[in-house]
Amino acid sequence: MLTEAQAWQVLQQVPDPEIPSVSVCELGIVREVRATPDSVTVVVTPTYSGCPATEMIATSIRDALVHAGAPVVSLEVRLAPAWTTDWIAPEAAEKLRALGIVPPHATSRGAVRVLRFSPPALPCPRCGSNQTERLSQFGSTACKALYRCTSCQEPFEYFKPI
Amino acid sequence: MSAHFQYILRLADNALILGQRLSEWSGHAPVLEEELAMANIALDLIGQSRLLFAHAGKLEAQGRDEDQLAFLRVEPQYRNLVLVELPNADFGRTVLRNYLYSAFQLQLWQALRPSQDAELAAIAEKSLKETRYHVQHSADWVLRLGDGTEASHARTQAALDYLWPYTAEFFSTDPVDDEVAAAGLGIPWSTLEPAWEATVRPLLEQATLDVPSRTAFRSRGKFGVHSEYMGHLLTEMQYLQRAYPGARW
């Protein structure tokens, strides 16, 4: 059997498939863990509705817990409250920056921001310059936008607040 | 078919069919960045449709899952707006449609957040966040192309002349709307017309586009009457499930 605390420890080691240095817990995907002597139930929430990593994450969670000794693992998907980038742990923000991804700013909930071709000035994660420009609202994954630093010429990504 | 089920099905079919259309840009978009944008928006829409189909299948309680609802119905059983099944044509028409549609979805998801149907309310809350980015992306392009060069302006104006009549369908009503509204599960789409017009007209004007006058034309996709393009779209989208029924991967 596995206690709740042990299950959480196991889940801290389960990487996000698209950003492997960050765990699914640090991203705020795991919402709740319940353990009984016979089973472990993990409540997860999807990041974006169409995130292609969702099923892989479910498989990795199940495999990790079974490997650690959980007899039966069940997954529950919870949609509300909707996932927000505010749930990304502060430690993860630093890991993202180290990967060249600017972490999301705090979102202004409920407000529709109109940013016609004038995205926020983001500091380049490599050289720190504020001379950056947005190349695309959508990057390599749904959760990131694509930017370029005009000082050091390096492209970088921005984890969009949602 | 209960009104509740049909109401959810309309939302699901809109998302699925526009997602399918946008995915056609993969490998064909004018620049790589926009290729990624189209694929990501399509992915959001297909993700939303999966959540809605799963919910609709439970409401219907006939044992149909999301795949069966998405792939194994015939044309008159789809309840999407005709607007979303129209061909992409050029990039200008694609982004203009995205704008007209996502600005409407933004209003709709906002209005569905307090729904008595807790699952629908949760899907609305989640989809709203994604839709904000779709509106922003498409509005940027409508401005850029409408108020751009002579060529881009002419194409965008032609796209607006072509698409505008189909937006009247957003606000057509029927007993499904009334029944769902009376139960506190949803709102009649017609109530969103003033807010939608107040959003899109200023942007279209800023993009130096002339908004056509409304005519008596009303497409009827959400009542199951589709355009000549729908059959072709379904042929491609359903091919695998029709050729290999029940195939999984």
C-alpha cells in the first residue's frame, strides 16, 4: 500500500512530457490525492482542453504509482475550477526561466485584455534585455507564445497566462 | 433528442467542425508561425468538442461516447453553424471567420458560466480562457489585413461580404433555446446579438471594412440543414471510422 504522503512524493517525480524538468505537481495538474489501503485515487485537471499531453500524463501517473507499490490506481478528471497558470509553483518558474521559457505573469481574472499587436514587453530569459518582440501568439505548444530578443537575437518562449 | 442534449451538441459540433477546417492549414499556412497558430487553435477547439461530446453522450444515455458522436453521425444530425463548415479559402477569410466566430463564442461562454448544468458551466469557464486568445489572434489579423495593402484590403472585404450573411444564424431561435433557458441550463443565443455587434462592428470599422446590411438570408446549420460543403468535409473527417468501424489507436 501507499499513503497519501508517499503518493505525493512519487508524483513530485513525474515529469511533464513537454517540459520534463518540471513535475506534474509543480504545474498544478494534480489537484488531489486520496489513498486507501486498496487503492490510490488521483484527481487531475487538464491545462488546455486540447492539450495532447493529457493522456500521456495520465499514463505516467498511473505507471509511477503502480511501480511504487500502489495496488490499484484510479484517475479522476476535474474541470472546475479551471486550471490557471497561477497554480504553477514558484520553484517551477525558475526552472522554466532556465529552459529559456519566460514564466507567466499573474493573470487578471475575468478581464479581457485587448493587446492589438502590442504584447507585453518581456525580458529575454538569456540576456535580460527588454528589447524583445512577439513572433506569434501560439508557439510550439498551445500554452506558449513565441518571442525573439532583438538584442541577443535568440528566440525564446513565453508561458501564456491563462 | 432532448433540448438539453441538442443545445450541447450545437456547441460541440461548432467546435469540432471549425477545428477540422483549421487543421486543413497544417502544411499549407503562409508562414510557420501561423501554421502553429492554426494548429493550436484547432487543437483547443477539438479539445473543447471532446469535453462537450462526452457530456452530451452522458445526457443522452444511449451509450454513445465522444468518438461515436463526433464521427458516426450523418450530415443532418450535425448541428453546427453553416459558417464554420464553409471552406477556408484564403488566409484572410480564415482569420476573419475565426474572428466573427470567436467573438461570438466569447460572449456565449461568458453567458454560460452560471449555467445550472455544472459540467457545462465548467467547460464554459475553461473554454473562455482559450477563446480570449483566439479572439486576440484573429482580431490582430483582421486589422492588419483589412487596414493593410490594397490587395489585402480587397480580399478581406470580399471575405466579409461572403461571410457576414452567415453570421445571422448565430441569433436564430427555436424551441431548444427556450426550453434550455427556462430550465436555467443555457441562454438563447439571440440575446447575445447586441453585445456581439457592439464588439465586432468597431473592430471591422477600424480595419476600414464596410459591414454589409442584413438581408432575409438565414442559414440553418444548427437545425441540421447544411451547405454543399458539409458532405465533403464529413467524407474526409469520417473516413477512418467508416472504413474501419470502431478503430482505435
